[in-house]
Amino acid sequence: PGFQQMIVGRKRWYLSVEKPFFDPNETTTEWAIEKRFKQKQPFLYECTLHPGDIIFFPNLWWHATLNLDFSIFISTFLSL
């Protein structure tokens, strides 16, 4: 688990409790544009972080991110 805070730019987050259908050999951009809506996916939480926004990502959740702009961010990981 952890937190991420955006300092500069925007970042798109995709989070799911279940493993999404994602080929590890493709980029998040390819998945988001070409397959996101063409394949049946488990329920995904989606959001876009803007400067000053913070997100908590739970332990054992699947996630992918996509920088929408030049981005600077701080990630903090928690140990259990």
C-alpha cells in the first residue's frame, strides 16, 4: 500500500481488486487506447490526479498509471 502526491502535471490511475486483462508486453497507453473498452474488464476505479492531489492505493490491488503530461510526483510506500 502507499500514497502518491502530484506536484506537477496530471496522471491517470486505473485500480482494481481483480486482475485486469492486460498483456505485460504492451504499454499502458496501448491498453488504454486499444483494449480498455474492447475487452470485458473487471470493475476498474479510474481517476486523474492533478497538482496537489493525493491518492491512496491499497495493498494487493492491481493498478496501472498513465502520465498525461510531464509529471513530477512523490510516492510513499507503507510496510505492513
